[in-house]
Amino acid sequence: MMKKILFAMAGMAILLCVSCDSKQKPSPRKSVWGENVDTTTVAEVKLSGEKVLVPFKRMESGLAEVQVSLNGVPFNMWWDTGASVTCISLLELQKLAKEDKISLDDYKGPAFSTIADGSTTESAIFTIKEIYIQGQDNKYLILKDVDAMVSPSAKAPLLIGQNVISNLPKHSFNESTGVIEFEK
């Protein structure tokens, strides 16, 4: 299956989703919920309580980094209000495919995008079936069927773009407590 996904992407120039300082790299990605949490059985809701507090870490670039699960696989992603679309790298696409969490059925095809330098490029688009954002006190946010662009660079940061941010409940960053506060 991985060969099919790579073959489908081989002829495309894929958007390099870097809208900030490319010298800074995301924190190492690790499991954020431990071994005993099954995010695949969570009920489909946008906001699990009156208020969801999502921890974040402020990066040198000024972006916030949050821990999420894409189709049940944990990753750290940058919260980038300047990115119109959520972006993952080829490395994450390979990981999702290896774990049978994404397939060619999720491939939507190419799309044209304008990058920060003003040039236009063709990008591969895949549908992420579920983005799960863990909050404190067993509260969470879930988005379904989110399109994501794929970068061929394994070093490209993972970005949560406006196609996710604009669909979340009203929220604000509380810098003193290090949480994003989501409210109904």
C-alpha cells in the first residue's frame, strides 16, 4: 500500500508547508496519552465540556505547539493561523500508512497552492478522518474529515491550519497557564 501512495505522489511537486523560521524544528514526537488510552473509541463531538483547556508550548518562532492525534496516531503540531490548510510531511504520511491509518482511498488528488514566496505549486491532498485534540481533565476536541497537504520533506513542521482552527469553538491563548481555552 505504501508503494501505491508514494507512486500516486511521485509526479507531483508537493507544497513545502513552512510559514515560519525553517531553522526551528518541532519538538520530538511522542505518545502523549500513554499506552492505556484508545482515542479511536471517543464519541464524535466537537467540544466535550463547557470549557476545554488544551496545553501548548510556545516555540521560538512564536507559534504554539499542541499535541494531537491524527487517525489515532499521536503527533506534535504547530498552531499556525497563517497557514490556510493543515500540513503534514511525507514522514507522517508514511507512518499513518504503515499503521494502516490512511490509504489511497483518502487521497483526494492534487491542488494548487500559493506559498509564502508568492509562487504557486501543486500539492497532494489527503483526508485525515479524525483530528483529536486532548485537553486537560479528560476533555477533548474532535474534528472529522479534514484535508491536509503533504510535504515531501521529512523535516517540514506539521501545521494546524485555518481549515481546522476556523472550525473550532471560540478560543483564546492563556499565556500564564500555557493553555488554549475553548468555550461553547
